[in-house]
Amino acid sequence: MSDFDHFHPVEQLSPQDIRKLQDEKWEGQWAYVSAHSEFYRSKLGDKCNAKLSLDDLQDVELTDKEELRQSQETDYPFGSYATCSHDKIIRLHRTSGTTGRSLILANSRKDAKIIAEQGARGMYASGLRPSDRVIHCLNYQLWTGGVTDHMTLEETGATVIPYGVGGTRRLIETIRDLGVTAISCTPSYPSLLEKTIREDFGIKPRDLNLRLALFGGEAGLDNMEFRAALENTWGFGVRNANFGLSEVMSTMGSQCEHTTDLHFLSSDVVFLELLDVSTGQRLPIEDGVSGELVCTHLEKECQPLIRYRTRDVLTVTSAGMCECGRRSFRFRVTGRTDDMFNVRGINIFPTAIQKVIVGKTNISSGHFRIVLEGAGPYDRVKIKVEAAENLAQTEWAGAAKQLETEIRDTIGATAEVTFLDFEALPRTDGKTAIIERV
């Protein structure tokens, strides 16, 4: 569907009708996977010869990213979990993770169409319209954030300018010259632009007249002070527009104008489970429930996955109707099980630390690194924090103590904060890693 002018029908289905649709789709998908996936025939054995319902999945072992990496090393380049002939593959990408070997992602024409349409739901929910001109500032190399997200932007009917990364001066010129109304980028990217705008053009960011920012690829937007600072500086509406995973679905969740939580918008193509982090048991989708996100494709032709561990920890914030009219449940990403580390017996999610730091705009620029020395567990959290632009060095010691206190109160563990000069930490065009292992 292109030129969106209304909700996609699935966005207004009841949970009962969603489940009915999922059951119908899963029957065909399971028949396809069990017949064509060498990976799952080997992994699941006799289960592939039996009828398997979505409820029965609770007894099926999880699929881990490391298994997929090993599968691709053994059966290069697509892995034994690829289920379509190579002549059906029309596009390849690589995952953009900061650790481990990247996965090679293969999409058929059918897959690419589904991904674009799913993404368009998210961009439209976030406020993008056919009347907009949106400049897309993500890496156009092998990462799906470039070409794939470009296709989702186009699917809304908006005019898309495929800018990519780098060349910040020319980017500002392009925004001014073409009357761009929206920008698609990472949350950390505007701070990279602000220096160029200030030093090379002598104007303020809001003078660019951007009305909408579609963010993805990094955490931080759950901090209301950070969002407010972006909106006050730039004058645009801030949206976390494309939560997803390249190997599952590029966009599964997006914010609308009525909430800073994410709508789950992919129930017709992805079956979602939330699992208790300690027990692995499936949890109900109810207000306040937190668990690791596990995904099963209901429609995927090239590399379908069953019970794939995303390592993202989600918290359901509302399972009821939203003011925007969508019935999809809302959630926040509250951590990652693979980023979690232990300090004196306490499990720490880096995003909890991030929320504290990015909210202190009077003392910090919001850029920081958690320094982990050795394998752990650790007796304290060491953090390098970049000072706010106008914070005098004589104030750093007091600012460090303030952050140490607030971080300890938030995570329950001791923090050791070291301040750095403003803009001392590198800005990146893509994802910014917040953990530094030494």
C-alpha cells in the first residue's frame, strides 16, 4: 500500500482477531519452513513432521544469532536456514552489530515488499505524509538502514532525498535549498550537525524549519529531557520511528504523536513472545509486563526464523486503545540481555544509565562511555561523561558527584564518573556504541 491516507486494517483489529489471523498465517508458514529449511529440519528433528501451533512453540527451543552465524560459515553465504532458490534473491544486506561477525541478509521480492509496507506503517504513524520532503541520513552501504529504510519512506508517498552520511555542510545546504520538512537519522546525529550549523552558517538549528525527525538505530529517546532538548533546539517533532531488527523486520515499532511509547505494528507478519528473563517462560501481553522479545516469522520467503532471540527486553506500557485510534499494544525497550553486566550481584542494563546522563543537559552533552575492564563481575561502574558545552572545568567534580548519586539511586550500584571536554568523544554517522571494553 502506498500513499497512506488511513490506518492499515491490521492496526485496528482486536487481540482476538489478530491471533486468528496469526494462526491462519502460521499454518502455511510452518508447512513452508518445515519442508524447505535444512537448518530447522536438523534443529527441530521430528517436530518438522508434526502439526505445530503457535501455542506449541513454547516447547520449541530458541534460535540464537550465533547459530545463524555458524550456519552461514558452514553454508556460505546465506546459511542453511535460507529457504528460497538463489535466483529469487533480489537484495543483500549485512547486519550492523558492533560485536561478532555480521550476518548476511537475503530478501526476495516478496520479502522486500513486506518490509517496505511494514516500515511505511511506522513512518506514517510517526507523522510522515505524502506532502513531506524527507532527507534520509543513514548509511547507504550494506546496512539495512540505508536502502531498506529509504524504501519504507517512499512507501508512504513522501518525497525522499537519499543523502546518506558525511558531508554535513552540503547536507545543511540541501535542506535549505530544497525546502526539506523532515529528517531521518540516528538520535545522536543532530548534535553532529549543530556544530556545522553554528560555525559555518551562523544560524540556529530551528532556522532550518524541519517539522519532523524520524529517529532509529540508537537508544536515548525514552529520556524526556533529552527529547525536549532536541525539540527546543530544532523545533521539530521527535519520533522514535523504526524499532526493529534487520534479520526479523526492519521496522516493527514506531511512535505516534500521542505517546512516547512504541506501537507494535507487525502482528500480521511477526508472532511476538515475551519471555521471562530468568525462567524463559512465555508472559502475557499485559500492562507492566517485561520480558525478552522473541520473534517468529509468519511471512518470510528467504530466511524465515522461528523463536529468534532478539536479546531486547521490552516492557508493555499499554495494551489498550491509543488516542491515535490504533489498537496495537505499546511498549518501551528497557534493556538488552547481551549488554547486561553485573556489579556486586546486581544486573545492570546500560540504558538505565543512559537515561540519567542524557537527561542532565545542564552538565552533560549526553555523550558518554561505560568502561568495562576485564570480564567482570565488577565492583563499580566506571563511566566517562562528556561535559555540557558551557560547563566550566571547575564545576566538573560537583557534576560528577551529582551523576554518581543519581546513577546509584537508579541502578542500585556504585558509579565512578570522569568528565571529559565538550565534544571530546567521537560522533558517528551510524550507531554509537556506549560500552567500551578494555
